[in-house]
Amino acid sequence: MKKIVIIDGGPRKTMNTAQMIETFKQGVQSVSDQIEIQHVRLYELDYTGCRSCMACKLKDSKNTDVCAIKDGATEALRDAAYADGLVFASPIYFFQISAQLRAFMERLFFPWLSYVDYSSNPPKGHIPTACIYTMNANAEQCAQLQSNNMRENETVIANAFGQPDHIEANFTTQVKNYDRYAYAEGTAERKKAYREAHWEDDLAKAREAGKRMAEKILG
């Protein structure tokens, strides 16, 4: 059976990133029930980023597929390395993906990078990938993120697999009850209006991306 691994860099299990992931899954399942979907929640794992041990760069290294360091991410790294499709999902914090996802990506991609010719050689070659982002940033700020930080993240993925599918939702609702938090006046109303106008469309984009990945895997 084919397998998609979703790497979830979000801390909350029911908010925006989680909802986009669930809708992506629905898109996959609408195409086929013969594709396994594994959802890895990074906030539930105990691990670090790359420790620069260089074990994967030794001559005749046996660690060019999966990071040599053994910790809470090892199993997920192996599953991701041998998946038939990969999804990287994260809220955007300070214009960047979450620290958990960045650390995981360091560990995932570095063993594949050759210092001989700087090629990237994942164990299963090119597979379909996607990036799901959710953020408080508005449309103008999001355009800047796309041209800078998010694109840098996607360049790493593209070097290994080819350009990932890009799915985003901006100006998302951050809390359920804005009355309890210190926000600028009118934030709750603006967020509610934007969500009512755009959220279903954002979910639809995630669903369609799930369909596209499933069709690529089966095609």
C-alpha cells in the first residue's frame, strides 16, 4: 500500500493547521482508500535539530538515508524518508515555520545532501510533496512571506523532490474568544468577517491538494 506522511509542525490539535491537515486527508481519501495516511505531530516527540555530528558525511556512511542520532524523531524520520508522498504543515511564527518543523527538516534533509557534488539524494527519489501554512499575516504580509521565508523553506524541499504544492490560509483566527486577550480594537470583528468569507475556500484548497497528491502517487 502507498503511504503519505504528514509532518505536523503545529502545537494545537484542533485549530487552523490541524483543520487544514484533516481536509487534506479527506482529499486523499476521496481518490482512494488504498493510500495509508500517517499523521506525525512533532510537538508530541522529544528530539533536537541537527547536531552536526557529520556521521552521514563519513566515507561509506550507512546513514545517508536517515539521521544517525537516535531520539524521539528517529522513527518519524525513517517513515518520512520512505514515504510515497510528504506533507509539511506549520503555522507561521515570526515569519517562519515553527521551530519543531525546522528542526525536523534539518534532520530529514541533511543526510541526503552530498558534499561531493551538492546533489540531494532521498532514498525513494522524487515523490510528490506539499506545504500547508496557516498564519495571522494578512494578504499583503503573506505576499512578502511567499517571496522570502516560505520560499526558502520550499527551496530545500525542491532540491530533493521537485517543487512542492503550496497551500496557505492567512489572517486566520488565533483564539476562540478574543474578549479574553489583548488585541487591537475591532480585531474580533475583522477576523470573523474574513473567516466567513475565506475559510471554506482555504479548506477547499487543502482538499484539492490532497486529491492532487493521491492522483500523482497512483498515476
